[in-house]
Amino acid sequence: MRSLRYWIGSRRVRLTDRLAERRFGRKEPGGDVKALAAGHFSFPNQGATAGDLIACDVVCEWLQEVGVEYDVALAPPFPGGCDWRRVDPSDYSHIIWICGPLGRDTEAFSRLRRRFSSQAHRWIGIDVSMTEPVDAWNPFDVLLERDSNRVERPDLIFGAEVPALPVIGLVQVEPFAPLFPSRDRQEDAREAVRRLAYARPAAVIEIDTRLDVPNAAGLRSPREVETLIGRMDVVVTTRLHGLALALRNGVPTVAVDPVAGGDKITAQARAVNWPCAFAVDQASDAALGAALTFALSEEGRARARASAQHGRVSVGALREEFVQALDLKSTGPSRKR
């Protein structure tokens, strides 16, 4: 199934007369069958959700499968589609209201109904929750409701085949007093990773690792922070521990060191043999985009697991050095440090 970006707008596919009569039973000789798909997403500030849009996508896919031409009525902030207030009602044989709660006091639906009342249309309601008994109020020629006083059905989204998008964790360092003022470009680094995170279709989760102040995501402990980072497909970050916590969990990361020429973040990446860390003055959009593509690949995930293992082995060796540094065989409270 095509995602939302592919169905926004109109499709121009003619339906044969015979199929139109069989499918809809309503086609005047010489006329066209064309549907207008509408819902709460057709009106500004009506609480349209992802579920509403996915349900519309399902209906549009069904229309396409049987060869029905259709338009989708969309209102800002959703791009494309058509404005139901400006189309010619006579262009449509079918009006399909999709998803959401619906009653006689639903103003958006009432406005649409009035706009198209001058023409004979076949009205279909699908995936709606009827707030009144159907025998008391049913404005549709055909009602295929999600739930009402007479029936309960699964939501249309169960029929969707929406390819999953990558989940990108965005871990940013807050503004800080630079350790190297002459080489500090922290604002450039923040902007670079932000552009990267939002440059392609993805679910971006902004993750705050600070715990000494109220956490922006409501995270309360190191385990909660790391658990969330560990669920990401990739992390883009300007923090050393954004890089380290991601790689420790086998999550590929693209890191930008906010110090020109590189500092602790690029050093940490070298320490665990991770290739996708850049000094801010080397972090072009092209370089970061290529790194993100690598990080989202199977090769990138395997490389992240290898970096995690390298880090564990190295820290295991450091433990031995630390224990030796304790000099536990020495005795006496006055032993020099």
C-alpha cells in the first residue's frame, strides 16, 4: 500500500460502466463515477489523527483497486488534496465520510452535507463511531460504521499495510560554556544533527539525557534513558554519551563533535572503532546523509555491535589496570596515594 504522501491529491482512473453498476448500483448513462473522500482531516483544527489519515489511505486504496476516480479533501496542515469548499459538487457521484465520532451535532460533517446538498450523491459512512442510535439518525445511503448501537467492527487501520519508518533518536547537548572557545561551534553542530534527523521520513524521538534537572522527556533514571536509546534504530547526537549509550546497545549512531577539529566525541568514536563521527567543521550535509544511510543498513548495525564488543573488551582490560592501581596488597593506613 502506498503511504500518505502517494495518495494525497487526486487519482484519475475511469471505472467501466458495468463495474460501476455492480459496485455502486448508481451511475447515470454517460456519467462518471468519482468519489470525494472526506473526514475530520478535511477541516482545520478538528483533531485529525494519524489513525484518521491511515483509515483514509485504506479507503483510497480500495477505490484505486476497483478503478474508481477520487479526490481527497484535505485542510491545513495536510498538503495536497483538494478544498471541498471550492470543488464543483456536480463532479462527484459519491461522498465518503471516513473515521471519527459522528453525530447530528458534528459541525464539520454538517457543513460538508450542506455544501453538497444541491446534487444527488451516494453518501457512504465508513469507520465512524455513531454517537446516536442509528435508527434515530443515519445520514448515509450506506453506513459501514466502526461502532454504533447495532454493530462493532475493527478499525480500518487493521487493513493498512504501512511500511515502517526508521526511528531516529536525537540526543543533543544543551548549550554549555566551551572548553575551547576558539574552536567552539556547538550551535552549528546542533543545527547539523537536527537537519539530519528531519531530512528524511522517520519517526524522530528527541531524547534528553540530563537527570540533574527536570528531564524534558520525563525520564527519571539512567536505566530509563538507556532503555529508550536502546530502542532506537539509529541515534544522531552531539553528546559523547549519546554516542556511547547507543553503541553500547548495538545502535548505530551519527555523531557531530561541536569542537572544530574534533575533541572528546571523535576521540570516543576512534576508541571503539566507530566510523560515523565527525568534527563539526567536517560535518557537511552530504557526509552526514551518507553516514545515516550506512547507519541504517545491516552493515551499519553489525559494525555497531562490533564497536560495542570492542568497548566491552577494552573496559574489561581497564578494570584490571584499575584493580592493580588500588595496590590492595599494600598495608598501612598511611600508604601514599
